[in-house]
Amino acid sequence: YMSWNDGATWKPFQLNLPVVPITDMTIKDNDLIVATQGRSIYSFDHLHILQQFQENTTSKALHVYQPEPAYRMPMAGRRFRGPGMPIPNAGVNPSNGALFHYWLSKWNDSSSMTITVRDAQKKTIKSFGTKGRDAIEPKNGLNTFEWDMLYPESERVEGLILWNGYVGTPKAAPGKYYATFKMGSDSVEMPFTIVRDPNFSATDADYQEQVSFLLTIREKFTDVMKTIRQIREVRTQLTDLTTRVGKDMPKDLKEQIDAVQKEMTSIEEALHQTKAKSGQDVLNYPIRLDDKIASVYNVVATGNTAPTQQSKEAFAELAGLTDKELSRWNNVVKEKLPQLNQMIREKAVPVIGIK
């Protein structure tokens, strides 16, 4: 039973607990642990929801409970059994993220909702809504939302062969954060904290430096991916134009297109190993800047520690080489492509035609 008035009155609180003698109770990390006589041990997690309960809560259109601190723990692995295969007589691990509980009383099919997670400086990390890739599915009554503490992944060009893979998603460092729940005209901003794993000796400052550096690497990798995508889009347009016009293409215009194509190819080959067509090709052809940047990311992301001086120096060198290629591409976009477009207009190359 439970009482909200210091024992003056009591209400049943049986849930799935069997009717059996209770020999002991204790609260550990704000979870209620109940020992029964002959029916093992039961645990009621998230006791803070009951502690914050008020009679008028259920009448609110939107109510968010103050969450408990979330531990930054490594992801749990699976052994011997695949996904979705329960292990008999085994408990369920706690969620590996920041967990929020919120109450809705006026939700319907036309309702919409967003949840936005921000860092200590109120800079948006990630947003979730009722539509899109990371869709949430609210309902009337008590809801649960879990943020896995991961920042958005870097942009990628699908189909690239990378020995070190694409850059991953940094996990938020211990510290203060904010989650804003918005439904219609109702909005609640809820502060919450992420605390470090007590099994590691890394300080909050170590985590902050690690995550900050990983985000810097991620942004540089994203710049490379955007450039590769843009180069391929422009190449497709130039190839289509050349094929459509064919032998009627003016010679000087053809020479200009070939020059732009050649420079774009040079930039792309510096950024990515274009000869790699399978996972084994990188054994024959050296990896390029995107793959090397991903390698540094993987090293820095390993473990819970601040980045080493070697990692910083390696990335600084790669970033300098990358910026050189990105500057070349920026020059193509701002100068050479406009010049090429101007020449196309002057030559009156047909926009529409039959091959």
C-alpha cells in the first residue's frame, strides 16, 4: 500500500507483486527494493514519479516529471542470443539514456509534439517530433521518452568504401542539459543532468574535451561528405550537358568543361579513394583524407579519456590538408562554375534537345 498523507489513508499499490509476505524493504538509488518470503526480490524503478505525483497532474494537458540524473554508461552487448531473444529468468537492464516521463490529457489524432534536447549553453543537440525519422508516438496518459545521449551523426555519401567506416555519433559528456517538451501552446523546459560512470576515473573535464574534439572531427568529416556529394552532382550535370549537345558543342566550351571536370576529379581523389569498389580494394589502394579522419575519430572515441596529443597533432595535419582541398572546391564553385555558366549562355548552347 501507499500513502500520500503520512499514513492517514492508504491506497493499494500491488501492481505485479504477488500476494506474499514482505520481509524487508529498502530504497537504493531511489528505487524501491522489496524482499519477499519465498518469491524472490522485486524492484520498483523510477520512484521519483510517485514522489512528484499530485492530484491535479492528470488534469493538465502536458506535465513533465523532473527526471533523475542519467548515468553515462557504455552500451550493453549481447552474448549467445540475438536481438529480441529473451534470456529466461533474467532481469532487464535499466535504460542506457536520459529517461523522461510526461503526462498528456488532451492528445488526439490531430495533435503534434516536439521534444528538443539542448546543451548547457541552450544550443540544440537534437529534436524529435511526431513525424520524421526519429518519430515519437505519444498517447493520453503517462508517456516515456528516452534520449540515447547521442549527437546526430555526420553527413554521409552512401556507397563509399571506407576502411575505417563513417564517423560515428558522439555521446554527450557529463553535465547539465535541457529538454523542451512542446505540444500546441503548452511548453515545458526541463533541466536534467548526465553523470559520469563511477567505474571510470575520467573527470568531467576529460569527457568534455573528448566530446568537443569528436564534434570537431565530425564537422570536418561532414564538410568532406558535402563536398564529395556536390562534386558528383556537378559532374552529372556536366556529363548530361556534354552528352546531349554532342558534336555540336563549341570547342572552347568543351575545353572549359574538361578543365573543370579535371579539377573536380583531382579534388575528389584527394578527399576519397575513388578506386575502391569493394571492402578489400583499400588493401591495394591507399586510403584518402576522409578515411584518415575517420581513423582519428575512432581512436579518440575509444575509452573514456581526453584526446591524446598525438591525436590532436594527427587531426591538425589532416584538417590542414582537407581545408586545402575544400578551398580549391570553393574556388571552383565561386569562380569557375559561374565563368562556365556565362560561357554556356554566350554560346547559346540549347537547353532542351533530342540526342
